[in-house]
Amino acid sequence: MGPLEGVRIIELQGIGPAPFCAMMLSDMGAEVIRIDRAANVTGEAPRGIDVLARGRRSLGVDLKNADGVETVLKL
């Protein structure tokens, strides 16, 4: 538990400080859902350990598809 318990954060996959910020928000108790590009999701175990991905779930979505955009907006 933390001060952000009950807060939901949607992180869109990107570069820069976003993964680090999402990790810190997750450490403070927020529910963080990372939206990955559907092409990057293979269903296989990742080869390395992504330390910045700790504490959050990941969802592969095709944002070029109207259904994918609708899914993200519902989150």
C-alpha cells in the first residue's frame, strides 16, 4: 500500500522518462497498465530483465485499429 493506492495510470509505450516515472508511481501504490505496440508482443518470455517494467501489467494494442483505440479509451 502507498499514497497512490486506488489510482490507475495508463502508460503508452515510449522512450524517455515515462517508464521510470511509471515505475515510481507503481512503487507508490498506483495501478499502472502499460500499453505496448501489438507487434512487440510475442507471448514469449523476454530475453532480458527490464527493471523499469516492475510492478505493472502490460497490454499489447494496435492503436491503428479503431477497436484498439476504443480499448485504451475505456481503460
